[in-house]
Amino acid sequence: MSRAWKGLLVVAGLATLVACSTNKPAPGSAGNRDLPTVSDQTNADKRAQVRLELAGAYFSRGQTATALDEVKLALAAKPDMPEALNLRGLIYAALGEARFAEDSFKRAQQLAPVNGDVMHNYGWFLCQERRFDEAEAQFRQALAQPTYLDTVRTLLGMGVCQARAGKLAEAEATLTRAYEIDPSNPVSAFSLGDVLYRRGEYERVRFYMRRVNAISSQANAQSLWLAARAEQRLGNFAGAQQLGNQLRDRFPQSPEAVQFDRGRFDD
């Protein structure tokens, strides 16, 4: 998968991650439980939540060092907060600290063993580490959770990971499922097109890339270049040139524009 889409997989989970809260026993007789509300929160809970929200905001803006400071403060207030440990894993992964990232994800899973967000983020981390089978297992566990809502995000992550592992048929099936659930998602369409190109399905690449590139705000250097390469393979040299010109005009400093100028359609 191209670099422009990578961050979407990780950052896309932050809104859900920050919004989550851990369940706690409700006031009342032993064994009774109720929906937790703001009135149930201790001062420590409130401090931890505020710090977690700040950490998520800083991380989404790429301010990883500040985000790490804030998530440390959240954990100082509430050490058993799985959402904070989950976010700490994402931050450490972004900083290239693989051992600390994995420790954070594992601790989050111990505290919240059925949290699909943790499973997804741990799976994406494992994919970056090229531990593909372990990654797929995490993604599948997330998808199996009955209350998990981010199905498309996890199918996308699993499909990209399968493609990286060279499992192109499985990747196509997974990404097709993601696309069918949300055909308006340009990331799913591009990722599926990328796999189809590697499988030699150039007509189908054309279909998906036309959908992405038809909306100017969705098109980027990677989607235009993939479309140009597919047209070149189909013998539509004028179409490839037209897409390449758009690429050069809109993203002149991109590596893809350089590839186009050098005529390196097959790299």
C-alpha cells in the first residue's frame, strides 16, 4: 500500500479510541451493574480522560512527543486504563519503539480482552513488523467481536497486510468486502485497485481508479499514478499521458511525478 494512505489506518481509530471508557461497577448492591455515567467518575477518572483526549488530539496532529507526555499523565492518574495503553502503543509505534509499543498493546489486551480497537491497532503494528500471520489473527479477532463497529477499517488493514504478505487472492477478497460495505471510501477503492494491478486485472483497476480520481479532493499522486499505469498497460497511451499530466501539474514534487517524467511505468 502506498505511503499516503498508511496513516489513515492508524489515525482513523483515534476518535473511537478516545471516546471509549472502561466499565466500572455501578453504585448499589453487590453484583449489580449499571451504565456508567459522568457522575460515576472519580477525580482520577476525570483527570485521566482529559489527558487521554489531549494525547489523542496531539497524536492526530503528529505531535508525538507531546502526545506521549499527555498519555503518561493519563496513566499516572489511572494506570489500568486500556484506552490510554492502546494509544501509548500507537505513539511508541510511530516513534519506532517497537518493544515499548508491543508491551503497551499486550497490557491493554490484558485489561480489555474483547476491545476491538486494541486488536485492530495491535494487528496493524504487527503488520508493520512483518509478522503477518499474527497480524491477521488480531484483525480476525477484532472482526469477530459482536460490538465492534469499525469493520471497514479492519478489513482494510487486513487486506493491505495480506497483500504485503503476497497473499493477493486473499487480499482481493478482503478488500472487495471492505469496498462493498462502503463503496464511497477512497482508501478501500485504491487499495483494491493496487492489488488488482499486481494481479494483472487492469480493466478492473481502471474502474476503481476512475471512481477515486473523479473527485478532485480524493485524488492524489498515488491514485493518479496507479490509474496512469493501468491505462499504459491497456494500451491507452493517450489516457496514460493525460493522467500523467494531471499528476505532474497537481503533485510536481511527488516521487510518482518523477517516475512519470522518466517513463518508468513498469517499476
